[in-house]
Amino acid sequence: MFKFKISLALVLFLSACSVRAQQHPQTDSLVKMMVEQNTLTGTMNQGTELVLENKMEQANIFFTNEIATDAGSKEAYFNRGVVNWAMSNPENACRDWSSLLALGDTAAFKLLDKNCHGNMVIEDDTIPKKVYRQLFAQKKDAKTLSANSGALNVADQMPQFPGGDKGILSYFKNNIMSIKDAQPGTVYVSFIITKKGKVLYPYVTRGINASCDKEALRLVQSMPDWQPGKLKGKPVLVRYALPVRFSTK
């Protein structure tokens, strides 16, 4: 689980914001819960400085640019969600915190449960609490992740890569880049396959080293659309885990 350290300045700002935003009755409880759960970021950067100056629109743009640069930045999604909430835009705040959960941070459970009507929102898909908790619950056997480990409980027809398993192997073989400090082993990447077959929010659940992990993420991010998983004949969002193997040969 990825957790953020508390920034005292940001806590003080959000506390003041909660006083001003009386039109949002849940703001006080949200700030209190964030502080109690020790989830606020401790990184001071231009974005947090803009927040402290109450320049919310500019802060929103800053964190949006951070996400555009690094789509796996949990900190940027969390911070933009806080900014959206402070701007009385709970819908976008919940989308950002949904992205946080999609990137594997189960600390977002409480944010969604309490402030987002118990719903996770990915693109145009609304996922109820019972399903998203099933999707992202921590596995006791996380060290033995298999290709299907994150999806068995939500789809009776698994997503299919073009060409099936052979297609995946061929894709990796033809697209993997040479790495100077490659080490033999397997990087496990978890991601979401949407109802339209798009691959979203890949992140490493177990890696080798920074270079191999980065290359595994690049390979998954660059994948073509899959055939989506189905439940009772209807496309459903599925969480999937895929092993990317490296060798020195």
C-alpha cells in the first residue's frame, strides 16, 4: 500500500478550506479522516505552493501536467483530488481517487467509501463498493501472482489479448528493448482492462530493478486493445496481472 506523509502546511490549508466550504458538509469529515489516516503528501512543490496560495485552478493545472508526464503518479492523483474537492467538484475528486485505487493504493478505499457514495469511477464505468473492494483487496498470496490472479472473481470470460497467449509472447519478443543493467527474472504488472478493452493504470506489483520495471510498464502501456472480459455475456471492467520475463541471453 502506498501512503503519503502529512504535510503540516497542507493540513492547515485544508482545515481552513473546510471552514470556508460550508456548501460541502462532508469536507470537515474528509479532512479529519485524511489526517487520521496519515495520507497527505509531504512533498512541497509548485503545486502545493499554489494550493497554499489558494490558487486552485493553477494547482489543478499543475497536477494535471504531472499526471500527463507520469500517468502512474499516485501523489499527483491524490493531490488533484484534494484540489477538486476544495473547488467543490466532488465528481472529479472521486475520479482522481478512483485512479489512485486503480494504481493499487488501497488507502483510497476510505476516500471512495465515505465521500463518493461508495462508487469507483473509471471512464464511463461506475463500479460499486462490493465490486471494487473485491477487485483490489490485498491478496494473501501476492508473491505468487499469476496472469489471472486479479480477475477471477469478477469475470466468467477472461479478457483476451489479440492472438491469445501466443500473441502476448510475440508482442513482448518483438517490442522489448535492450537494457544495459537487465537482470534475469520476472516483473509482475497489474492493470485494468476496461469494458472497451483499453489498458489503463499499469503499475508494478513485484519487480527486478528500476530499468526492468520501467521497460515492463512501457510494454504494457503500449499494448493494443484487448478483447474485454465478460460477465453473463456483457463486457465488464477487469483487473489483470501479467508477468513480463527478462533474461540476459
